[in-house]
Amino acid sequence: MAPSTISGVNRLSVAEKRHIYARILPPVLLMRFNLSLEQLEVPDSPLLVLNADKGSTSTEMALYHQPGYRDPVLYGHITDTLNGQVHILLYVLNDPNAPRFDVDRMPDGTSTRFGTGERNLQAEQAALQAGLAPGQVRRGLRMLGEAINGFEDFVASLGHELYFVEPLYYHVAAIFERYGFAYAKGRRPMETIQNGFLPGEELSRRLDGSTPFRMPAAAQSIRLRSWAIHDGLLGEPFTDVTMYKRIRQHAGISTCSGCGW
């Protein structure tokens, strides 16, 4: 029988695993960088790096547009939930031709865990000014819709009708809403944040310009709100939000309607 879980796929041979996980890769991404599934499915391909050990319930995937490049064009970390559903822990698309901002590293090379541990404030301010959102080391590829479709093909091939995702930042949750995701938990806090940014409300009042990440314009911008929240505007980290999506269905949820990017 075909596997229905990440752990099940990980028990397969290396060739079978690579063939199945390659389904995640959106064709438009492969075309963009002149890549083919044939070259990626070769077990020792330096372009598609898989960490999918037998006995593990999770998989890390990194797709590079050329060998030895610093950042992958696609990075994904997926795992099984306790009841065998697919859960995305992290999914990143990078434009390798765009400038890099070292928000993931301190000047001494220490990892910032994408700013959730330590913060490289100089790099973050430069990323902010360049139009990036928290956690981005490079501009994205503007292929999220195609990437979601590709991932849903992969989830459907495992026999599932839905999957879960854990957004690390406020803007990620807002983006996923626009692509049809619903909340398993965290919708009420998202609505509370929206209300807090209304004129005269507490979060709007905290946008006092005391740091570059807390400018008044953030009240009407999802990206700038996310920077302010990343900067500690809530008084607590943005955590404990889990979303899900049913294959090929749009939930129609918006906790930040009327707010631009």
C-alpha cells in the first residue's frame, strides 16, 4: 500500500522517497530555474537535499538552483501530527537574485532562529526598508499560489483531504488567510490584534516611533504590523497559532480586512 504519512514515506528507499517528495516542487519553480525532476530525483543530486531518515516523522527539503549556493530557492520542513495529518512547520521561497539580509545570523555568525531567538537589528532594519517582512533573508519568488497547489497535490497523493501549518509571524497568518486557510487555533487573537490597531486603540497608540519597527503607518499595513509585533508590540511573542486548509477549498476567512500589505 502507498504510504499515507511522512513517517511512512521516510521508511521507503531513497529513490522512492525522492520521487514522492519531488511532487511538492511546483512546476513553475522548476521552469524558472531550468530544473528537471529527472536531475533532482538522482540520489546524490546536490540540488535537492533531503533529510528524511527512516524512523523519523519529519522531513526537511532544500531545493537549490545551483550547487553550493548559500540559500535554497525552496526550503520546507514538514511533519506528521499525532493523528497522522501533514503539518508544515516552515516553508520558504527565496529569490536567489535578490539582495540578502542577514536577519538569520548575528554579526558573529550565531543563528538568530529567524529572529525568534536573538535579533540582528541592523540587518532587520535594512530588510524592513527594502520591503521585506520579518524572517525573510531575501525577497520571495511570488509563487506562493503555485507552491500551495503543488503541496496540495502531494497531500492528496497521501490520501488526505486537509493539512496544517504553523505560521511563525503575523503576516504569514494573514497571507494564508488570503489563500483559503482557516484556524485550528488562534483566530480570536488575530481578531484581537486587528481591533487593537483601530484608531485610538492600544496597539495603535503603541506605534509611537520609538523604534524603526513601530511607526504609525504600521496600523494599516500587514507587513509593517508584523514588524511591530516582531519588535514586541504585543508584550508577548506571536505564537500558538495553527491553521489548516482543505484541499482545493477556500475558507473565506479574513481577520484583517481593509488592511493593505
